[in-house]
Amino acid sequence: MEQHIEDYLDYLGLERGLAENTLESYGRDLRQFSRFVSSNCVSSHASSAQTAQSRGKP
């Protein structure tokens, strides 16, 4: 996941021209969210969708 975050931040910096402070803030937020997702056993969108389907949700 870390590589995806870094790639996204590189894109935002190079292609969109965002300020360094903005990139640092986005990176901090994305890493915090990634830790939250990992610690709450959410491994992927696919597994979440599969769980929802098994519970009868669309």
C-alpha cells in the first residue's frame, strides 16, 4: 500500500503541482487511513463486497 501512496503523492506533486505542505498532509492522512483499514481486518474491496453479498446486500 505504501508504494501506491507514494505514487499518488508523486502524481499530485508533479502533475497537479500541489505544494509540499499539502503533499505531506495528504500522505499523513492516507497512511493513517491505511493503518486503520489494516487494523480493522479490511483486506480489499473485493472481500468487502463478497461479505456484503453473503449478507444479502447489493
